Amino acid sequence: MLKKAIAVTAIAGAAFFAAPVAANAAVASGYVASSNISVSGSTVPGGTFTVSFAAGSFSAGETVSFAINGAGLSLTANGTAAADGSAAYSFTLPANASGSYTITATGLTSGAIGTITVTAAAAGSGSSNGTGSGSDSDDDDNLASTGADGNTMLLAWGAGGVLLLGAGLVTVQQVVRRQRSNA
């Protein structure tokens, strides 16, 4: 009986420690690295620019949803990833564009997400090339809030430790009872 209790406790402990690792691996693999995202064209008001995602960013041939959001502009459109997993979409800023615009591309099959922010430059500023900074899984500002933080994880790990300790105490209590009844 003791061997069974130890085996069950060991399996439960392994599952408890393995589940967060597997969950984190699945989340991390769903983001397109900022180094795979580029902007070309004119980011001036009324200008057209193209956001490109390098090969391997999405699954081959999958539908990719492109969304742009910023001051006075909210647009969603679909495109198709190439056979190598690359994708690109062109956007035209409004004539009165100002400030930052966030472009998000989501692979509808793979779930891969790539985000980049461009800033509408003034027409006479001399900056007509696309500029922006990409974001990947390390940039929490562009991720949905799940409600979990470090304190929540600490509480979960602590609760798991208490459960394992309790299981160990019950097992020891059963062994001591059996030894006393056999004596």
C-alpha cells in the first residue's frame, strides 16, 4: 500500500510541475519575433507602407488577419501567407494621420501573432521610410491580461507544496497505524 501511495504522489507531483512548463512552451511559440517583421514605404500622413513578415512566421498558405489601430483608423483585412510562411500587407494612412499605429497580424490556423508599431511622421520631416518597433512574447504591453502574475504563481506553487506535504503526512500516518496494529 505504501508503494502505491508513493507512486501516486510521485506521478501527481510530476504532473503538477510539468503542466506549467508545457503551457509556457505553447504560449511562447505562438509569437512572431520582432526581427522577422519589417516596414517599408512611406509612413507620412496619406502615405502607403507595407508590413512584411519573414519566412516561417506563419503556416504555409494559411489565412492571415491583419489589423491596424490608431488615431482615427481601425481596419481589419485578410491576406494569405506564402508557401514559405511569409506574409505582407499594405496600409494607407489617413491624410490627417498623427501618432502611433499598431499593426497586428494573426495566423488563423497557426495562431501565430506578430505586432509592430509605426509612427506617422510629418510630411516635411525627412523621414519617409517605415519605422517601427516590433514586439514579441517578451513585450507584455501588447499581450492580453490573463489576470495571472508572479503572486498568483507563487500561491499556486505554495498550494501544490502543501498538498504534497499533506499526502506525505497521510501516508506516514497509515504506516504508523499499521505498525502499531501489528505489534
